[in-house]
Amino acid sequence: MPTYTRKAALLALSVASVATALTGATAPLARAAPGAAPSLEWRPCAKPGGPAAQECAELPVPLDYAEPDGPRITLAVSRLRSDRPAARRGTLLVIPGGPGGSGVQRLTQKGNALSRELAGAYDIVALDPRGIGGSTKASCGLDPADRQMVTLRSWAGPDGETDENAARARRVADACARNGGPVLRGFTTANEVRDIDRFRQALGERKLSAWGVSYGTYVGAVYAQTYPQRTDRWVLDSSGDPDPRRLARGWLANMSRAADDRFPDFAAWAADPARDAEGLRLAEHPSQIRPLVLDLAARLDRERKESDVPGTPLTGNLLRQALQNALYGDALFPGLARLVRAAQDPAARPTLPPELAQPLPDTDAAVTVGVICNDVRWPQGAAGYAEAVAADRAAHPLTAGMPANVTPCSFWKDRPREEPTRITDRGPSNILMIQNLRDPSTPYFGAQNMRRALGDRARLVTVDHGGHGVYLGNGNACGDRAVTRYLTTGSRPRQDTYCAP
């Protein structure tokens, strides 16, 4: 992954959307209100470490596109203008992951690198989706204990018990129904797609190019399905399975096998003799790392260990979540190894990773839960989850049944207002997919389903690497070149291709 965030990892991806009958989708997309596009008043907004020329503005959009003249909300938008106007060929939209990722923050993080790679070919823009960053927010009013990542993710009890998970899921759903209001109900992939097109109009662009990552690949795919003639050069980086029957719930379930596929990379790293000098070598052979971690988590299930955060001990599930987080990128392996070392030391007080030490802000938790529950209808109630968790724990001990467990969506009060979009091969052949072979969040086998759905519209660049996020994220020069070449020259591989480690 480029840079791990709590929000991006909470539910991997989740989606649903809408599209027109013309593009083969199942429900029509509400169009923007008639009249002039909204104007944008840009101002400087550079942040430390980000592009010095970054600008920000506010974009008004309808709260409900079915009522285009009704209440408005505001989205934070940002841009980095081309520093070589003679080379400029268009506008590139950065679509963040999540749900819960900030496009404005993503532009701050990646703007300088993108500018170097793209050599002035684009104005680079982004928006904060509803509920995120500087955009209009909603609150569920959740207790702090229900906003911890290790509780928003439904990790089962030490022996696979799910009663507490079900009670919490119901409590979260009830609180969101009481407190979220129309703003929370508007947190959907469908509305993000509409908002992007409103942003396009405000920019005065006939077409957009895009780079979407993780959940942003589904947002990007839905936009390309809904507005195919408004897409220029389209990059989907780390895609999930777009099958409408598998949205959200299925993507979460995929994380069990995905963790198994990715873990050997950590095991090889943690057993490498090079770790001796760092004091982080956990075993002499990679085959010993998996049982070591599983045994340690089981012991912490039975006896929690006091951490550096008062009132937040290191538990088996917190260790499992730390493992899941660390699989997102090789740069996170040392932190996980240090946590394991401290957990093994009777005299040590482990330092918790920052993303696990504190609860999410309530507004972040609301949008993370809200999008996946508003997008698609999940099986209702708690029936069947205990059996599913037991089976998943047996097959995939590293994730201990979490990806198969109950979520607040099983108790959500509002039915989805629109059916998910079916991604098809109808549309311009202008999509480049790029994917790591061993992705712990959007696994390769799910991305292959996106590839099949798009047909001749897409080409796939497979990178023999582990982690979540590829372009400008893992140092694979072959993968980076493929994306940069396409965005700057329009040249894609003639067929699907492979990048060696």
C-alpha cells in the first residue's frame, strides 16, 4: 500500500452504484441539475510535505440528486495545476480508497511525485467524498469503544463467539439510524460518482482522466460505466471483484484468503538473517513465523498484556488487526515485528500502532460504515454468522473468522435506494488495470473478475509484489513505467502483461 491509513483498511472496499440502461446497468443515474455549472473559487492551501502550488475550493452539490433544486452540501476539492502549460493535455482525477479516504489528502501526499512522473501533462485534481475531510459530515454518535478499529472490524471472541459482535453491530446501526439523518443516508458510491461528474462540469472539462486506488477503483469503474464518453485515460490500481452479488460483503470475505497469500512475504522478511542486526528476526526459518504469530495471538486471547496506552491492552485480536494492517506494505513489517517482540517479553510494555491506539473520530466511523451499508443490502439479523465464522476460522486462522462475521449492515434500517451497477465490456477501450499478485485487501483473484467484466475495454499489468497499492507505491519500476507511459502517451500494452519483482 502507498501509505497505510485506518480508514482505508477498515473494510477494504465496498460499493454499489447506479448507471444508465444505455451502458447496461440496472438503474438510471440521476443527472445533474440544469443550468450553469457551479463556479469554483480557488485559494492556496499548501500543507507541509505537499505541493507548494496546491489549491483548494468548495463544490456545492445536491444532497439528493433526485431533488436537484433541494438542499445542498459542500465538498472539499483540490487541484495542482500543470507547471508546463504547453505540455498540458487534460485533467487527472485522483480517486481515493476507503470508504473513508480523503482525495485532498491523497493529492497532498502524491502530488509532487505525480507532477514529476507526468511532466506537466495534466492538472491534477481530487475531491473529498461526502463525510470526509473538509466535506459535509454526518455523525452516528457512537461510543468510543465502538469506534476502535478492532471493534468496527468484527473480530470474534477467543473461541469464535459472535454474540458480542452482533450486539455491537445492532448498537452501531441503531445509533446511525437515530443520528445520521439525510446526510448519512446520502453516503453512497452512486452519489460519489454523481459528485465527480458535477466536479468535472465545474472544472469545465469535457472528459477526465483518472487514477483510482482500492475502493477508488470501483468508484472509477462505475463512473466509466455510467459516463463512458466522459472518460479519457483511466487507471484502476488494486481492484476488487465488481460482481454485484459480491459487493462489500464478498470483498470483506476475500480478505481471509488474501491474508494467507500475502503472509509468506512477512514470514520471509521476519526470518531473514538480515533482521539479526535490527533485533527483529523472529525465527530461523519462514515456516516458523506463522505458528509463532498464531500461538502468540491465542495466548493474548487468554491473557491480555498491558500496553503503552492506558485502558487499551494488547489482545489477541488487536495483534491480528496489527498483522492485517502491516500486510499492506513491506515498510510496515518492522513495526509488526517490534510489536511481536514486545508481546513475547514478559517485562515489556508493547507500544501500540497509532491507528490502533485511539478510536476513530465519530464522523470517520460514520462514513466508513455508512457507505457499505447504504450501497447494498446485507443478509439481515445475526443468524448464520456463528457458523460462517467457525468455518472461516478453521480455513484461515490468520484472520480468525473476522471477514465472515456480522457487521452493522445486517441491522441497517434503510434499504439501499438503488441497485448496484453491473460493470460490463460496453464502452471505450481506455482502461489500464494494475495489480499486485499478493494484495491483502483487494486480492488478485478478485481483480481478475474486474478484468473479465471489462473485457476488451481494459488491459491488466500484473506486478509480482505484495501489498496494497501499486503505482508510485512499491518501487516496481516496470509497473510505474506502464502507468506513466499510458497517462502521458496513451500507449497501453497490446495484451495483459507481467512485471517481475
